[in-house]
Amino acid sequence: MEKSTKVKFNQIRIPALARVEGHGNITVEVLKGKVKDVKLNIPEGPRLFESLVIGKTPEEATSIVPRICAICSVSHRYAAIRAFERALNYKETKATHQLRTLMHYGEMIESHALHAFALALPDFVGYPSAIAMVDKFAPQILKALKLKKFGNLVMEVTNARWTHGENATVGGFGLAPTHKQLFDIKWQAQELIADAEEMVELLRNLSYPTSMEDGIVFMCLKPPTDQYGFVGDRVLISTGEEHPIEKYKELSNERVVEHSTSKRCRYNDRPYVVGALARMNLLGERLRGRAGECFKRCYSLSWIRNPLYGNLAQAIEILYSLEHIPQLIDSILKKIKTLETDAKIQKQPTGTGKNVGAVEAPRGTLYHYYEVNRGIVTGANLVIPTTQNFDSMETHIRVAAQNLLANIENKPLAALTAQERKDIELIFEMIVRSYDPCISCSVHMVEVK
């Protein structure tokens, strides 16, 4: 069903964003050919997760917080686990780390496949949905679904369910995967590498609009080694700075705005970007193998100005994850007895402490902070990737609006043809979708006044 767009003489309004997780709308106000205001309105009801975990044990909290989102529940669980283990001085065993890494790869593959090929790709090829693309792109859609299904399998094997799994917890895992399950994942990953590389080429050869291009500040976690990765205890910034994750509040500077139930973030009073595009710009030179070759083939200076390349960055991360799963499983299988003992939960957390844990969720850097007193959670703070990206979305919509209006000689909005309005609105939606926003994650608050 085609959505209706209400247009006033000085306003372009998209009342319902399609193909994003959650609910939002866009309002662009124009006065005498100049963009006066841009608002990405988030009206969705707040989720009070930071209050829900108070009085709970760390184990209970790690089961509660993933419910903020069904798509990135693994990342929320992983960030919470890392925070509690840092707060309570748990030492992660190598077996546990490897299994958590495998679990994390599964989410990256599943989430990126859903977004890049089912939600974002239709915009570039002139279709309203992935279903409508089947007549011309059936092989590609089937490959995307295979990738998504495989990501679900990895999460199910490692975390007991592919959505809201309970196997990973503070101190380790409840149950280790079997040899057969791990061999099956390894075999499927190897089989899917060629498909993933083909999907990268599909996105590489698309035509990318440039009307929204503007300078971007990027942030991501710094892996503890010189390799590419999705976990770290320090933050890299494209300005050349580097900070420990304990400074997450100064890095994000969350604030409340009137037109959104989600908070907003800025660094040094500037919008910044987290996510696959940030990771590629800051860490892409570390990629090896086919993913490294694809990065070199795909990368250009446009990546530091154009958020739409985030879709291509996600496709390369799918390939990266698939390439690393076989060697990761080989390492796990060499010490399967260690996995069956060291990765199992060692003891229940009952101590006192406070700390922050961070992981790279599919949509960007995710911070979880907790305070624990004698085994009970007494404080919590979550900083969500989409919250960090909202200001940048508005900035790029503003730039695009001004450039697109200039291209049609600053005609009054009331004089725009239906097609001109449709073309402008599509660009606005493509900008938002390129960030792969998880709006439900972003609308968390401690209390409502």
C-alpha cells in the first residue's frame, strides 16, 4: 500500500518511515528556498530497561536487557556480560571468548543480511520491497535469505535460541555446542563465502546518490589486536583521538530533545557516526582475505562523506564474519574438552563493583554500564548505537534537502510536481535506512516525568 505524504507550502513531511525497525517520521521545513529545520521525530513509547534491572541479579539483568530488541539481542547480552564481568573482576577464558565471538558473528551476519538486502537494496533498484524484487532478483534474494538463516543457526547453536537466547551469561555458557553442530556451522560458512562475495559485488555496482554528502566524524571500538573485530575496551575516533570506554559519557554526551522519545548524542558538539561504515573507515585496512580484497576494490573517499555506503560496509562485514568462522571453529575443536569445562559457568556473581562493557552491535558501538552491590544491580545506563546516529541522520537530511531544492531551482514546495516530491522523499528515507536504525532500542529511559 502506498503511503500518503502530507505536504504543506513550507514543509515536506514523511509521516511513517518504512523498512526500519520501529516508528519514526521526518519533517523538513523550508522558508524561501532555504532549509529552516529538519526533525527526525521518534514518537515511539519509551522502554524503561535501566529501571527494570534495578534490584535484579546480574544473571537476571543479562536476560532482561536483550528484550529491548529482537534483532540485536546478542549484542545487548554480550555488552551486559562484559560490563558485569569487568565490574566483578571475572577473567574470560579463551574458550569462552571464542564461543562468544562465534555467537557475535552469527548476529552480524543475520542482521546485516536482513538490512542490506531486504530493507536497503530495494531503494537502489527501484522497488518498494524485497518481495517485489523477486521477479528480477530472485537468486539474490534467495542468497540473502540463506545468509540470514545461517546467522540464525549460529546464534541458536551458541546461545540456545536465535532470538533472546539464554545460554551465554556472566562467567561463561550453560552448555557447549557439540562437535557435529560446530562442524555443520563450519561447512555452511565455507559454502556461503562465494554467495557473500557476490552480494558485495551487487552492492558495489549500484549507483549511489551524492546529494547528502557531508563530512562525518566516525567512532568505533579498537580491537585488542591489530586485526578487524567487534569487541574492545578503547574507542577510536576519526579525529585521531583514542579513549577508554570508561569515558563513554563524555564521548556520547546524551541529551533529550523535544521531538523525540529517544535521546541524542554529540561529540565535541558535533554529530558522529557509529556502525559498519565507521568500522570500515577506521579499521578497514586491517581486513585480510577476500574481505580485504573486497574492501580495497570497493573503498573510495566517498565513504567518509556518504552514509549510503554503510550498506556496502555491512555486506563486507558479512563476508569477513564468514571467512573467520571456519578458522575460529578449528581453534575451538582443538580444545573441545577445554570448551566443555572452561566455557561453562564457573560461579554465580555475588560481589560488588561498577563498570562499563562495550561491543560493536550491527548498528554500532553499544555501551552497557552497571553498578552491583553484593550481587544485586543498583544502577544501570545504556547508550545505544541508533541514539548516537540520530543527529547525523538529521544533518545529512538537511544537506540533501538543500542540494535537492537547489537542483530544482528552489521552487516553492507547493509548486513541486508529485514526482519531484517523491524523489526528494525517497532520498530522505534512504539516508535514514542507510544507518539501519533500531528505533526500539533507542527509546530507553530511566523514568518518564
